[in-house]
Amino acid sequence: MENLKMHTPNLADKNFKKLAALFPNAVTETKDENGNVVRAIDADVLRQEISATVVEGPQEQYQFTWPDKKKSVVLANQPIAKTLRLEREKSVGKDGTPGNIDTENIYIEGDNLDALKLLQETYLGKVKMIYIDPPYNTGNDFIYEDDFSQDADEYLGNSGQFDEEGNRLVQNTESNGRFHTDWLNMLYPRLRLAKDLLADDGSIFISIDDNELNNVLNICNTIFGECNFVGCITWFKKASPSNDAQFFSNDCEYILVYAKNKSIWRPNRLPLSKEQAAKYYSNPDNDPRGAWNSATYTCNKSRSERPKLYYPITNPFTGEQVYPKETAVWAYSQQQCQEHIKNNMLFWGVDGHAKFPRFKKFITDNKGVVTRTLWHYDDVNHTQGATLELSKLELPYFPTPKPTRLIEKILRIASEKDSLILDFFSGSATTAHATMKLNAEDGGQRKFIMVQLPELTATKSEAYKAGYKTICEIGEERIRRAGKKIKEESPLTTNDLDIGFRVFKVDSTNMEDVYYRPADYNQEQMELFADNIKPDRTPEDLLFQVMLDLGILLSSDIQETEIAGKKVFSVADGYLIACFDKDVTEETVRAIAQKQPVYAVFRDSGIANDSVATNFEQIFETYSPRTQRKVL
């Protein structure tokens, strides 16, 4: 049996392996600053292999950098020994039942850097769309304080800790000498990790204002590549100007859009609104096929370029033969034209005396409109409207929420009906609300993952007085109330609508330190750790950390059964079967092996005796030799 890692992957190791696989002759060994022999890449060999100039040292080059950028890259790659623990009492079932977990939606309480690392194995390349609304660095924002002074071993165990007062967040004031640096160091590693979670045809939408717009563009060009920049959407967010502004009324915010791979990313066209349909489509000849508009039947090519497209068309109302004007030709061949005439696709004006025919295009053939980069509040609502939305849910505790219509439009553009959506600056949970709302409207089954630090509400705030001690509590309650409201307003169309969510919190690993660093303990100390699992952890805690380690979706169906008096978990229809009880007998081991799971997991100290341990491998070899057996 093999021990599970029970910590996130070291991304630097992964990148090294990729490079080594591509250029094995560039792999070498050298000594580090402590004299230890370590792996390395020979830059000279790599330069020869890629036939390109490799910049080294202080040479002038085009780049975007800031203090601690290199440490920020290291921070993104460092592994952590953490886990996600289910908060069943906060979770809501698919139909809104409190405490149930039969849902595919996820809400994570914790540092989003830790959460993104924990999701790497399981959700790598699975997210279709990311939307984030990070702190804008206005001088009054709170940002994550990342510790660059720890080495990798310290970070493995300590990253992401914050005290009861929420001191993991610090206020980034303009008087801070590292005003931009601290903010960049906060955002950069999170975007690095987010990119890996995106599907190849996925995209990310980032809300920002003037304060850091240019820096976010530079960060994203570095991470996603300038070639994958799609556009910058301007959102006209205010219904009225701010007359108390010192200089200008700041009426707009921006949404930067990057594709994981723009060569294959294809945004959906938006459906016509009723106003657009009324403006562009009518039915002046009462065509039974419905409303249509008309387009020119000519193209701007010369007769010498397209001689076969210069021919006469007979007006059926007057009998006159019509040719295109001298500077043009018809847009279609004679054969196509005959088909158009046969199918009543040419329009000669209401009275039939138009000089040239026009081509009829029916509204039923319209595949939607291309997205424009200026979004007006008439279309997607404004900040006041977003505040009103929360007030209607009796949760008026966020000063600058985003309207659901804004996020709905993004979802229409960048997601399919079964897509996975991620928002790791969840805030008021507008993205979750918009996802459920759109699913109710178009019958979709989009799933969401929300991540939010449990930032404490101010003790004098209305939210605190109402009983909400953290931002997460408000966001979770919004999802509950929004889901209930959506079902009440459209009960006939939401029978299968998933308005639930499993709540997890980022926590320290379930394993004792000896599990990761046995070499640090002598034999006498090892005997103190007969069980390497922390005493306060439940079998359910262990199950979800195992799922993360094996890359099994957190939303997977979980069934609990009892075999020979032992609790057994079956995940994803028997893909994983796990038993974390003690004193497990051959009867339980045999019953699990007979189910032939892909993975079978037990705790190392859980086997009843030496006899069972001796027969363990033989039992699986007999009933399910392909099952991968793992232990904690």
C-alpha cells in the first residue's frame, strides 16, 4: 500500500518535470548555498535547444516587475499541508434543505491563495469561466498579507493562518511605501494559480477601476500572455453623477477579459432584446415565416473581379430586368439567386417598385449579436440597483456590490449550460446568485465555486448587529435567500434547479507533523504517534482530504454504508471506497475489494491485527487487482 501525500503539489517540481521531459539533456546537478547536491537546468543547453536568446543578468529588456516579484512567484508554487473541512450545518441541499449536501455547488471559507492551491489537483483545467472582483487598492482597501520571509517548510504548515481578529487582512493605505507592491504581491500568485484551473477554452473576467487598471493589464499580460487579451469592457455604473467629486464624477469601472487560449476561445453571441428585435425586425409583406429585416443584395466588387456575379434579375412585380450598379456586383451566384426567388427571399419594396432587390433575413435565423465593450446600466443595472437587490433580500450590508444582471451577461457570453464557474473574491456572492438565476431562466446546470476569506464585520456595523460576524456568513445567507426567492418566483421551471451549496473551510491538515517529516523524530518520539491523524478530526474530514489528494470532485456523490460494523464511504458511484475506522477486519477488507473500486483507502493504524495486514494485499489481488490501495 502507498501513502497519500496529503498536501498540495509543489508547482515548481511540476514545472521542472515538464521542462525535463521536453529537454532531458538540459537536466544537470549542482550544489546549493548549503553545499547540498540539487537538481538544476543547464541554461546553455536550454539556449541551444530552443534556438533563442536567453536574457541573463541586468540586461535591458521589456518586462513588468516590482519589489518581491520573484518571491511572489515562489509563493504561488510552494505546497501547503492544509485541507478543506466540510461545514455540514452551514451547507444546503439541492432543494434548499439545511444540512443536506446533495448539491454540486461549493462555498469555501478561507484564504483564497490556500483554496486555489487545494483545488489544483481536482479542478485542473475544469473551470470554464472565472469572474473576480478583487480589492481595487483605493487606499482604504484591506488586502491579504502574504508572508515572504518563511522558507518552504514553514510555509507548508503555516500559510494562511490568521487570528480571531482577522489580522490576516491589513489595510493598504496610500501612506504605505509599498502601496502598489503589496497589492501586486497579493494578486499575482492568485492569478497564476487561477490560470491553471481554467479549461483550455476558458476565460477570466476581472473587475477593476482606474487605480490599478494598468497594473492588472500588465500582470495578466505576464500570466496569460498579451496574445490572449480579449478586451476591456467599460461598465457605465452610475445612474447619476457624483456632484461632490473633487475633479470628475467617476462613472465607469472596467472588466478585463483574457482567454486561456484565444485561438480556441469562442464567446457566445447575446440574444436579441425585445427592443432590438422591434427596432430591426418587422414583417411588411406578412411573410408566414415571421419577422425579418433586409440586407443589400450587392457587394463592393468590380465586374472585372467577379464577372459571373454580374447578371440580370427580373422584378416579378414590373417585369423589368435589373442589373447591379456599375461599381458593384450581386453578392450571390445566379444559381443561389434562383433559389432565393423560389423561396421568396427577395424584397422589392412595399409597392414592388424598388430599384434593387434586398435580401430577407428572418429573426428565427439570427444567432445573436456580438458583444460590445460599452455596457450601460440600462442593460446590466448599476451600483444603486445592486444595493437595492440586497435590500430586497434584507441583506443591505455591502457598500459596493455588483448587480446580478452584470454577472448574468458575463455568464451568457462565457459559459455553457453545464459549465463550472469560479469566483475566488466572492464578497456578497453575486456570482452564485447570478448563476442560479440564469440556470432557472435557460434550464442550465451551471455549477459554482465561491471562495471568501471570513473577514470579520465591524462590531459597530449593522451586519454585526444583525448577527453576521463574518463576510462569509452574509454571502452564504444571500445564496440561501436568493435560491428560495428564485424558486418561489418561477416554481414551474425550477424543479431540478440546484440552489444548494456545500460549505468547506480551509483548515490545517488532518495529519500530525510526523506524517510529513518523520526524519525529524527519533524512535522514542515516533512511538508517541501510534496514530498520525489529529485526534479532533472526523472520518468525513479525512474523506475530503483524500478526495482532494486523488483529484476527485468535492461535489461528488457520497454514500455511507456499514460493513461488519465499520463505516464505509462510497464516492462517485464506487470510484473511491474508504474506511477510516480502527480494528478493520478481513470481512470489511474483502467486501470493499469485491466492489472493485478504482481507489481503496484505509488509515495505516486501522487494520485490526498482523493477520489482516498480512492477508490484505492477497485479498485485493484475488478480487480486484487493479484497485489502487492507499493508506493514511
